[in-house]
Amino acid sequence: MMPCFETDAAALNSHPTWMEIDGAALHHNLDEVRRRVGSGVKIIASVKANAYGHGIQPVAKVLEDAGVDMLATGSFAEACALREAGVSTPVLLLAGALPEAMGEVLARGFIPTIYDLDGARAVSRAASESASAPTPVFVKVDCGLGRVGVALDQAAALIDDIAAMRNILVQGLYTHVSFNDSQGMAYSQERLRLFYDLLGSLKAAGVNIPITQALASSALLMGWRDDCTAVCPGHILFGLSPVVPELAELAPFRPILRAIKSRVIQVRDHSSGPDRGTGAYHKNRRQRRTVVAPCGINDGYRGAVGTHAAQVLHRDRELRVIGVSLEHLTVEVPDDVEIAVGDELVVVAGDGPVALNRVAAWQNHRPIEAMMTFSARMPVVSV
Ligand SMILES: *Cc1c(COP(=O)(O)O)cnc(C)c1O
């Protein structure tokens, strides 16, 4: 087990709860994307939202080693964390920002996303002070998602206005369509055609933009290809599917989440109380013994809602969760199970009885939503 970033051993001993990710699976998923898009297409890997909950620093290190062309995140703080981890791959800021953020964004060397004239002017003002070469920006077009971006019919005019600002270079032009069912897919297909029309008319007008990009996980899962020079996958790199299983098989992409684990810090024998049926935790207790591990709500663990009982694994044996509090996870243990302080409990795994999709379903969550609840402070190791 090799820590990908420095994990404080003392902190891990006093709060032994961590996440293990599978670097080989991440390499495999990236290779699968490359196989689908062909070798000439650049890969901008989306590592937003703490790499979809998997730990942005260790994930980005693996992706940098694997040679991705660019990393994309929505968060300035996360972009800074990449640099602190020694990652030097160019970083695109996806989310957009207030004009007053541009000075700091450029000072750090991040590539801003622009979608209106105010943003472009703010970049131009901030850029003119230091840069010798034009400052690269990406322009984002909204072609139907209805979120951030310049409207399709105003994009050419915005690009024209930016071209007049001599200290800015439109290095990239991109859009984002994401869908999860066949209806959304049909709509996305139709809207993407309008984006490709825009690219065609810009080209015809002699506007040269080196990086163009429109395809993300849902499109790549469907096997779509286009003439853009880049793609920007997120979900599939982590082995997560943004689409319903009826639409596309997630295989051959593999989950990079190996496990979330926590160690037993106490074994309790309740033979002399509290009695079963009493107290919050003991209402539903069936066994004589319980163990406690430090994997509580604060760590992002939630147990189950409704009538389903959550389980954790102890050496492949399923143990029933009887309580989750802010700091602690309490599990009951049948008499035939040998268990001791320091033993590992698997709270979430890549597959099997505590697979992420099952743990998420106990909460009526999608897997990505469950990943978002796990604490970003949980140490992550690449195994
Ligand atoms: C999140 C995001 C992506 C990646 O989307 P996935 O569905 O996770 O592959 C691509 N482009 C933009 C603009 C995004 O915000």
C-alpha cells in the first residue's frame, strides 16, 4: 500500500478511516477512453468535485503520469491543491467565476472559462499587467443544457469581440451536453449538431481555435465520436455511469474506488447491559456483542434509511450496522465471529455486498451522490 500523498500516520492511527483507490483501474479507464476516441484526440480529464469524491490529489497524480493533456475542475481551491501536490499539467477552470476572480486565476496560471464580455474584459485587464504572450482562455457555449455558457447564436460575436483584445487568445471552445436516458440523448444529439455547425462556420470565417471539445462521459459511453480536437470525460474515468443501465453498459470501465475502510477501536460485550430493546442503539440489537469504528456521519457515512439494515464487511462476513452517529459507526457481531481492536471493517467496496451502488441505494442516492457525501478530508491511498 503506497500513500499517494502524505498521510499523517498519527492522524490515521487516531482516526483510522480511509479510502483506497485503484490506480491501475484509472489507467485502464483512461486507455479505454483513448481507444474510443483515437490517438490524435486530446484528453481533458474532469477532476471536479474532488475527483468525483475520490481525492483530487492522488487521482490527478495518476492522470498526470498517464499523460492526460489537461485537467479540469470547477474549483479554484481544488486547482490550487493540484499545484500543491506538484501536479503541473495545465488546469482549465470549468465552472466560471466572477470577473473579480480573474486576476488571481491568471496569476496562478489557470485557464479561465469565458462566456460573456465582462469576463473577457476582466481577463484582458488582469492579463495586460504581466503577460508577454497572449493569455489563453476557453470560451464555453451553452448549446441546450441551459446552464453556464454563451448562447449558440451569440457565440461567434463574443469570439469576435475577444479576438479584438490583443492580449487574449481563444485557445479553446467547448460545450457540455449530458444526458441519462434516451430522451435526453436524442435532445443532446440534436443540440450537438448546432455546436458543430458553429464550429464549421467559424472555420469557414478563418477563425482558428486549437482546442474544440463537446463529448463527455454519456456521449463516450454511447460510442459517439466527432471532429473536435479534444474530449472531456469525468464519470467514466472513475468507473461511474451518468446514464441509466438500459442505455449503455458501463463495462468495460472499472470502478476506481477499491474500498472505504475503518478499523475497530472497541469491542463491547453487552451481557450485563444495556438490555436489548432499550436505548437508541440497542432497540434493534440482536447480538450480545458490538464493535465501534470511527466512521460516522462526519466521515460521510450514512447507514440506511427506511427498513433496510446497512451492512459492513469483516473478512468477507456481513455485519449489521445498528447505529451511525457523528463520529462513530456501531455494528453488532454474532458470537461465532472473532473480532478484535484494530481489525478492518470494509464500509464500502468496489463490488460485492457493500458495493458503492448498494450502499448508495440504502440512502436512496445515486453512487455519485454517495461519493459526494464522503469527507474530502478522508485520507486516500492508491493501492
Ligand atoms: C463535468 C463536466 C464534464 C465531464 O462530464 P462527465 O459527465 O463527468 O464526463 C465535461 N465538461 C464540462 C463542462 C463539465 O462541467
